[in-house]
Amino acid sequence: MAFNRQTPGRAADPLSASTAIRVYLDYNATTPVDPVVLEAMLPFLADNFGNAGSVHTPGQRARAAVDAARDSVAALIGAKPTEIVFTSGGTEADNLAIFGTVAASIKPRKHVITTAIEHHAILHSCEELARQGVDVTIVPVGISRDSQGIVDPEAIRRALRPGTVLITVMHANNELGTLQPIEEIARIAAEAEVYFHCDAVQSAGKVPLDVNMLGVDLLSISAHKFCGPKGVGALYVRSGREIAARSYGGHAERDRRAGTENVPGIVGLGKAAELARKLLPEDSVRLAGLRDRLEGALVERIPNVLVNGVNTDRALRVPNTSNLSFPGSGGEALLIALDLQGIACSTGAACSSGSTEPSHVLLAAGLSHDDARSSLRFSLGRPTTVAEIDRAIELIPAVVERIRALSPRERESASALPAR
């Protein structure tokens, strides 16, 4: 990574200290490409540039690399290689699962079930389905401090109709980090003979995934969330499940996604999946410890901090994510002030950057508008160090204190300043 890892000097006022060390805590938005992944990709950007659909030697070399990557991705999630469809990322994988399932269904009046905390790749797809005449049910999630951000499987069961063709529920929420009861929902879907899709973009590489244990029919992942390249992902489609293609042309990806394969990206995804599978046990324990160190210190040092997302059971969150509300401050003003001090975090999903509305996830989880607006997400990654966490612990309380001391008008002006 390009971040400076040197230990910061001490100062009486932490906000007057040099920002020689930058602390990146927005790994749920994206991650750096691991050097091992980059090394694996480079040959396919230069000398081994063949088209994987060609029959000559350069093409067959590219085909072999794609096949090897398919094996690695399948191994990460416990699938068969033939069940993996490469895509341009998690959004396309979600779209292919949703629109492909609905288009393939022969039911006359089609119905889809999802939840209120899904990523916009799901919610906006469902909005488009509704415009096309498909019935959509958006199930609420728990709002108590013991079940915050968790969907009740029985609420999914109650939403079922004769025309239901698909249930789509994310595995880990991108803002709260909450893990959903996927296995229970899968059993409900199977009993009703309804396809079940799971957006696992934020859980792949962070917690163990096995599509057979989960019981899902379709599952989406994206490389750049676990130290792979941007612009490549995959959709798992269980053998025997039918989805309609959403793009047309050649016969790539078993006629499910036309177009020339992105060989360098696919190779990068495969290597990232291989590394994630190998390093996951160590990474998850280390990151959970660092997450708890950060979260515990901020709760102790800053008055009236709220931990959002199943704060009574950390096991129900991915190990790298902490979402905190700082009542009496503004999330955008905090975000910019922290960035000026060298700390990168977020107020929600990266795809919603620039929106003036509170996070739909936090509102659905029961937060007030004010608490939702005063929330920040801190997400850790493989490169995160103890020194970075301690630097964040040193700086964040002082920044919160200063933002809280500003009047509402001053906070609004501060949030309008450009981040550098």
C-alpha cells in the first residue's frame, strides 16, 4: 500500500500533530490489490494476452488461466467450478441473479422478496422490476439493540406468495457488518421451492463461506472487497438452477454472460480467492481484535457513543466492521475533519457518496434521522496495523469533541468543505 507506516510523533494536542501517517479505515468500500495478486495478473496484461476463446496456443494459455481461477473461486465458497459465472463485479452478479431468475420463471404473476437493508444493487434492481410489473416485498429488519439490522426468517416466510420466484437477502451488511440468518432463510426458500440469492460481497474473504451449508441457489462476490482487482466478480449458480442471460453475443460462461473474458481480472480474482481462503482464519481473528480495540476505546473515551448493529453479540457481525453514532455531531463534518487529520472512513456505502439523505440501512435498523446522520463506519482490512488503530484512537475523540462544540450552522459549513 502507498500509506506511510512510520510511527507518528506525539503532541500535546493530537489535532496539531503531523499527519505523516495516514490511516485507511474504509476497506468495505474497496481494498488494495495484494502484491501477490498483482504479480499473478501482470503476465496476462502483457506477454500472455491471448483471448481465452481462441483455439491457438496463446488462447489456450489464457483459457487454462481462466479455468484455474474458476477452480480457486469455487474452492473459496465450496462450489463446483462449473457453477461459477464470471462477471464485472458484485453489481452485475446481483443483476444477473435477479433479472435472470425472474426472466427464466414461467409463473404468470411474479413476486420477489428482499429486505430493507440491501445494497442498492439489489434495491434498485427490485425497483426496476416493480416498474416492469413484478410484485416486490421489502421485509423490515430488527430495530432493537439485540436484533438490530437482522431480518427475521419468519418475516420472510410470511411474505411468500404463490407467485414468489426469488428471495434475495445479503449475507453481511455493508454498513453495519451484521450477518443474516442465511441458512434458516434457505430452508424456508427450499420448502417453498423458491430460488434464494445471497449477496455475499461483504462476507467473502472475511468469514467462511460454503454454499452447500448455507443452502443458497445463487451467490454474488466481488474481487475488490478482498484484495483483488476492481471490475471483476462472480455469480455462483447451483447446478440445475435456470437463469436467463442478460447479455447476448458469444457462448462465454456457459451462455450466461456473453463477451470476451477479462483474463487479467479473472486471474486476479482467482489469486485473491486463493489467498483469502488461506489467510482467512488468521485475518479474521486479528481484525476482530483490532476492531474491538478501536470500538472499545472510542466507547470508553467519547461520551454517548452508540454501537450500531447487534452490539450485544459481536459474533453476528463480520470481524472487520464497526458502525458508531456520535450524537450531537454531523457525520459529514466528522468525515471531513478526520480526513484532514489523515483518517479515511465513511458515512455509509461508497455508492451513496454525495447523498444528503441519511443511510437507508441505519434508518431501517431503527436509528433516528439525527443518529443516522451522526454515524461513521470504520472498516478494517488485511493491511491494517496496531499502530494505525492506536493513531485513530488518539485522534478521533478530539475531532468528535471539536465538531460537537460547533453550532449546527458551523457543522453544516464544515461538512461543505472539500475533503483533501
